[in-house]
Amino acid sequence: MGLPVAVTVLGICLCFGVTYGNEAARYDNYRVYEAIPSSNSQLELLNELEQSSDSLIFLKSGNNVGEKFNIVVAPHKLVDFTEALQNEGVRVRLLETNMQSLIDEEKQRMVSKRARGAFDFNDYYELEDIHAWLDKLANQYDQVQLLEGGHSFENRSIKGVKVSYKTGNPGIFVEGGIHAREWISPATVAYILNELLTSTDPKVRNIAENYDWYMFPSVNPDGYVYTHKKDRLWRKTRTPYSGGCFGADPNRNWDFHWAEQGTSNRCNSDTYGGPHAFSEVETKSLSQFIASLKGKIQAYISFHSYSQLLLFPYGHTGEHASNHNDLNEIAKATITSLAKRYGTKYKYGNIYDAIYPASGASVDWAYGTLDVKIAYTYELRPGSGSWNGFVLPPKQIVPTGEETLDSLVTLLEESDKRGYYENCEGC
């Protein structure tokens, strides 16, 4: 699902990209604070600040008293921010004095890696590198077919691949990168794709060869490019709207209970659901592609970060889905499997209760519109105790990929036991 954000520099609202001309956003001397509300009035204050202030970046938000908020504060807003929280008695702790230093370190690693010309899973890659790698796989493996799930507003391809070892397999749709700044998501999709082609592990070979895989590492390509070129913390699409505002949240824009819960109607909010369902060409075209596979796609997996959660429908209501008990039991087994390799602890549950109300998400749409009854969202590493989860060190890419693949094997095994997959001859 990802976490909301809004940005300003020197008091000027730059929620639409934080750039002028060729300049890129910088976060020099932006401080990061942890705030923990101990009363409903304190929780209400933090929620009001998140919705009303364009000078604060909420990296992590809490839904309840006692839950942590991690907030990046622009230099000019420090006095107002700290005074407002102190007056209300909110407990505040300084975590970082310069957000830009983390971004600079990450960028330097990427420059060094790209100069060596390698594509592996020890660093993050730009969109053109990922697309070139997908092209290479299609040339290298007979089982790989290039796919296009549509185009972005800036006319970039929503590129993916189908991996199929035999006809009649049930289909698994895997989506990454719908929120632009969540770089571990495309990296994890790419890692799993590579393992489906190269692993010799019998359990991995079983899921690789007995399902057809539709893998899309970056379904918000404009946003992903923007995080590399202009603003590392950008989340949305890049569709221009009135008032100099750009982008909608592509995971609040799907036409299933659109804009009912956890969605802003303010364009400069990072949870802006758009002016109407499927207003974003990315979600509209990708949904049309997925809908063309109705009956073939029998599981939908979406990768996000962060907080180490495994979520399932619904996000628009606390009412349980028809197969809630199955989804719950499958999730329990899945996170148990995930923890075995490195001890990484996940929590699980329906979206509305386990993380926050959020309507118009891709997983809910797949479940509610296309009747895909196995539908999960992973919120990948790090855990909710971290504050810099979007700038996850690249040394964690491979461990994240390994444990997530372990868990995905279990997810498919457990759902198969319950009879959720059928052969799809003629699909």
C-alpha cells in the first residue's frame, strides 16, 4: 500500500515533483522525527498535520494511539512543528538531522554500479536497465514472452513478461512498483523472475513450471523514472492537473469502491485518488490488459514497501471477504515460511484492519471485479520500526528476494491445497 507523503521547500508547495526546470529535489537539513500519540487528541493532531501541511513528509503513519509516526520536517517548519507537538504533549524523538545524506549515499552506489555495466541483484536499477534486462530474457529463454500492459502518461511502456513452461497452467499476476519510491518492490519482482528461470530448487521449479507467470516489475514507470531523476521520495503518477499539481496515487485509482476510504480529494496529497476511477492512463490500460486475462489469472500478488505485512482484501471496509478464513490461514502459513530463512517477522490481515482503510487498490479490484480469490499485497522490508524504509540498503535486496520467494512457494502450495487453481486449457 505504501505510505503517504507531501513535500515543500522553503515554504513553497512542491507536492507535484519538487522541481523547477532541470533541478532536482534535495532534502538538505530535513530532519526526521518519531512521534507517538498517547491520546486521541494527539492522534487527531498528527492526522490533521498530515492532511493540511505541505511542509511535512509522513514516511510512516499510525492509525491508533501508541503507534509510531515517522515525519520528515523541512528546515523552515521545525519551530512550528515541534511547538505544535509539545503544546499537545506528543512524545517526539529526533532520528536523523539530514535526510539528504541517505539519498546521496544511495545515488553514489548506483553510479558506481552502473559504470561497471552489470545487472545483478546487489543494487537498484533504473527503468531502462530493467526493460533492457527483460528484453534479454525474452531473447535468452524460449519460455519468456514480452508483454505490454499499456503505456504511461509520458508514453513509457508498462513492460512485463510471461513465463510459461507448458499450456493450460493457471496464471499468477505479479505487480511491482505501483508506488514509485518503493524501490525494493521492482527489485524483488525481478529477483523472483530470475529465480523462476534459473533456480534448481525443486519447490521453486514446481511453481515455475506449473503456473504461468505474468510479471510486471514497474507499473508506474513515469513515477519510477522521476524518483531516479528528480525526487527520490515521489510516490504518484506524473499526470498534470490544474494548479500546477501532478499525479494521482495509482493504488487509490482502481474502479472498485473508488474514493470511499483512505483517499484524499486534494491533488497535492500523496493519497489523491484522481478526479475519477481509472483517471490515470497507467491504471486504466493495465486493468484492461488484466481483464483480458479473466479466468486465466487465478492469483494476484502486489509488492509494496514497507512495514513487513501480508495483506488481503478488503481495504474499503472492515467487513470480511467471502473467503476471509482461507486468506487468513494461507497468510499465516506464508509468513511462517518467510521467517524461517532470516527470522524476518511479518504480520498479516485484511487491509482495512491490518494497516489502514484504503479503497481503490489494485488487489481489491482484482478480487472484487475479476473474482481472483487469491489476492495479496506484500509490504516488504524493513519493519514498521524503521523510519528510512524507502531508502533500503541494496545489500538487503537478495535476502528480501530469497525470503519472499520462500513465502510465495508456501502461499501457492497452501492455496492449491484449498482448491483455488484449475488448469486453463484454451485460455
